[in-house]
Amino acid sequence: MILKVASYNIRKAIGTDRRRSPERVLQVLREVDADIVALQEADRRFGQRAAVLTPHLLEEHSDWQSVGLGMRATSMGWHGNAILVRKAARILDCEQLHLPALEPRGAVLAEIAIGGATVRVIGMHLDLSGLWRRRQAAAILAHVGSSAHTMPTVMMGDLNEWTRASGCLRDFGTTFRFADTGPSFHARRPIARLDRIMVSPELRIAACGVHQSAAARVASDHLPIWAELTPP
């Protein structure tokens, strides 16, 4: 089995041309064609925090369903974090992870049965402060470590960390391996590896990369990253 996962900060569907276009984001997601997608900035920031990719858009124009994480009736995710999975997949469990932070931050977790396998997925968008990123990483690792049962685990998102040799990436690296996807920010001229995919030892990274289509360079200020995973 090959499982394709992806992470994408969609910036509330506001592109580098400053236009909001959820349809353009869906076009990019269809190009990537991942089985599981972690989204960041998936809800609008103010008001009702409404989902950028509405249920109608997902139902009519995609092959994915949203994991039911919304804390508000119109939201898709939790503090902007959301998870999409194939409509054929089964969502076994899901929850919101409260993270220590000065500003509202969180992570989301889902356990998914897909293609004959079961996998745990955690999506996150970490703080701009290095100190708080390390505290958030510690909280996520502690939550995974305290789980009553183990399973292959994928963690991905916008970690806001520039170098793997220090900070929260070094903390995550004690337990998880990184997909060497490459720089994904800024979309027009990517130089920073702010977006990351990390996997537990039960999974092997068969291939990975950054999706750099013409649509992706305009749809958000981040490019989506992806990885193909197989059992070891």
C-alpha cells in the first residue's frame, strides 16, 4: 500500500494576487491528489470563523470529506487546522489538542482507516515564537506518547521553524523522521522550509516533494508539500 499525505497552508484561500478563491485552492488539492491532507488557515479569522472550503464545495467538487473538528457550526477546523480524507476512508476518532500559547493555537488529531491500513494523523500550525513552538511540540509529543494504543503516525503542518538542527524540529526529530520535501515558502520564490511532514518509525517515506504548479504559486503564499508513505 502507498498512502499519499499532504500539508497545505491555504491562507484562508487568499492568493498571492490578493484575491480570495476557494475554487483555486481546490484545483491545487486536486493536482496534489493526496489521500489525507492537513490544512492550515482553513477558516476565516474573524466573525463566525466560517470555513473557506464550504461543505458544498467539497461535496460537489472534490473526492474528500472533512474530519468533523469544527467547534463552531460554520467552521471546518480548530484554530484554522483541518484534516481532509478520501470519501471512501473511515474516520475512527478525532479530537482537538489544546496547545500552550500566547495567541490562539491548537492542533488536530484523527485516526483514519484507509486502504486496509489505520493511521493517526496530527495537523498543526505552530507559534511564531521559538520558545512557544518548543512548548507546543512538547505538548503534542506528550499527547502521542500517552495514547493507550500505538499506530503508524503522521504529523504535518506549518511549523514556522527555519532549521531542523534546533528548536521544535530537533524535539520532534528525537522520535519522528522528516520527509525531505524542500522549501515551500514563499510560493512565488520558495526559500524556507516552514512546512513539514514527520512520520513515526512504522512508516517508510517512499517519495516526497513540494507541489509547484502554476496554480499553486498563486493560490496561497505557501506551496503544498506531500509524501508517499509505505509500511517499513
